[in-house]
Amino acid sequence: MMDWLALLDDHWGWLVFAALLGVGEVILPGVFLIWVALAAAVTGLLALALPIALPAQLLIFAGLCLLSVWGGRRWYKANPVDSQDPMLNDRTARLIGEIVTVVEAIDGGRGRVKVGDSVWSCRGPDAPAGSRVRITGADASVLKVELA
């Protein structure tokens, strides 16, 4: 059976590892593995060009991992990627502007409205059950409404 630790001593081990991490980034996109793959590729190229012992290769790889992930985070912070749906993970922001039905009368500024197949707490002007209101905002999970 092949000793996998001995394979890492060879520059090909690092380059294959970099390729596998690159494939992993494509399969499981998270914009993280690519930076570790870059560190592995540079370590492999250094091992090809210079006679470096395995412990030194591991230290170089660890340092390059930290450096490449730090650099990647800085780059993405300076160059944010625009989303096709910027409110994807903000459900209440996606509801703003929708007209919904009051299911429990809004009395004293508090009541409940039906949104899709669920019922949400709301705050807004007094309105009887069955009336239509427009969502104008949210405070945590309590919707702010106005008469439609």
C-alpha cells in the first residue's frame, strides 16, 4: 500500500492536492477552497524548483494558506460581488410592498396578518379583521403595516 505522507514530499502531491481543491471549489462553491488550492499550487511549484524537506513544505503551505485566505478576504471586501437577489436571506425585506389580509384585528396598534400560508404579528393603524394592509417595513419579526 502506498504511503500518502511520502507522496506529499513530492511536488506532484502538492499539485494534485491543488487540483483536487480546485475541483472541490467548483463542486461546493464557497469561495474558500480556491485560496487553499492556490497555496498548495505555490508550495508544489516551490518544491519543484527548490529542494525543500517535507516539514518546511508544510510550514510554507500553512503560511501561504493564511496569506492567501487573508488576501482573498481583503479582495472580496474591496470588490463585492453583486447578487441577482440581494434580499435573498432577508425575508422581511422581501415582503415590503406586499398587500396582505388582517386575520386578527389590529387594535391599539397590534394585530396579525396572513402572509402566504403563515400568520405574522404586525403593528400599524387600527384595522378590522379581513381588511387589506400594505407591508411597509419590519422590526425583527413584527411587520409594520399601513392601510392599503
